[in-house]
Amino acid sequence: MLTTGNQLRAARALVDMDQGTLAERAAVNINTISSMEKRGANMLTSGLDKITAVMRALEAAGVEFLNHGHPGVRLRQKKE
């Protein structure tokens, strides 16, 4: 689950996606992405619908969200 601004920023970096592209793919305003990332290590406060839309857009690009005690991200392993 996407939980922090830093996790969002890291996820975008993994797939080399700018804020504008992510906003478009998640059908949210670019200011939403910017505000979410500005939360840094703090928990996101955007509505669950927006967080879910952003998370799904990043998952579609190959990101896997990790929350095993600490928020994290990695690229999904490709099936052989």
C-alpha cells in the first residue's frame, strides 16, 4: 500500500515517470502528486480514492509496494 510521500517519489523514480505523466495516468491533478510527495516520510492525507488511483497507475508501470514494517518499493519481477 502506498503510505508516504517518500515512497511515492521512490516509486516514480524506479519507473522514470515524471509527476505530470503519473497524474495523467492516475486521472488526478498534478498538484495532488506534488502535495503527496511533499509529505515526505509522513503518512499521506489525500483521500483513499486518490491514493488508490496513484498506486494502481504505478503498479501498472511495474512497481510493487512493500510495507513489511517500513514503507518501500521495488520493481515487480518479470515472469519467465
